[in-house]
Amino acid sequence: MAIPENVSKLLSEQVTKEWYSAYLYMAMAGYFEIENLPGMAHWMQIQAQEELAHGLIFQRHLAADRGVQPVLGTIEAPPKTFKSVLEAFEMAYAHELTVTASIHNIMDHAIKSNDHATRMMLGWFIDEQVEEEKSVSEVVAMLKRIKGNEALLLPLDAKLATRMFTLPPQLAKGGA
């Protein structure tokens, strides 16, 4: 079955949203580098890699799996400055909530359009967004506990430096 036009449009928009997410997280990584928090910078760089991979999965679903040319949009510039470490992570959390809402919207359209292939692909993303939100919200909670105690930022920074990138299963099977 051909992919419904409304679902195809939303999936193309999601590619751009995922790549904007990577751009946003790279801006945050730069901020953390300047603040001499290399673990937090690393954490955001891994987050950016994940978002690029997510965009690629959406693009491959359209082009390779469904034979539809993705229509890529303009990627807006992310914020240039952040007031604090907490603000940056709170912004990341709010952004993940926005991404989750976007993916849920695509799922709603796929369900209404009886696009079972897209529904199956999106199931992984819905699970992934639960993990993404949880991961960022845990950092926000730790930063709130620190409450400006700069000395406590260092152990958290060291902890965040241990994050590893894992290629999503959709890309690990080849053809990336």
C-alpha cells in the first residue's frame, strides 16, 4: 500500500525536526565546553548523534522502504546562549516533550490512514521517546538537587561523560 500523503508530509517534517534537534544539542554542547563541563558536552554530543540517527531512520522509511522522496525543510538556528546549566537541560527536556508530541501526531495520522507500516516503525520511536524524556528529566532533577553548588557539578559532569552512543537497530542491520 502506498504511503498516505498526509503521513508522508509529516514524516518529511519529522526528518527536519530530528536534525534540528541535533543542531540544538550541538549548540548546548558548545555551551558546556565553554563552561568547562566536558562530560555534559559529551552527553549532548551523544544526544545529537542519536537525533541524526533518528532523522536517518525517518528518511529511510520514506525513501528506501516506501519509495517516497523526503521533502527536507530549512533547519532553523538554535539558541546561541544559555543562562545556566539547568536552563540548558530544562530546554532539552522541553524539546524532547515537543518531539514526543510530534511523533504521537504522526502515529495518530498513521492510525487514521490505516498506514500499518508507518505505525510499526513509529512504535520503536514511541518507546525511544519515553527513554529520551526520562534520561533528560533525571539530569534536570539532579541539577535541581545541586541548587547552584558548583562543587557538586563536577561529579555529575563526570557521570555524564560515561554516556555511550548505540546505533539504533534499524541502522545496525546495515545500509546506513
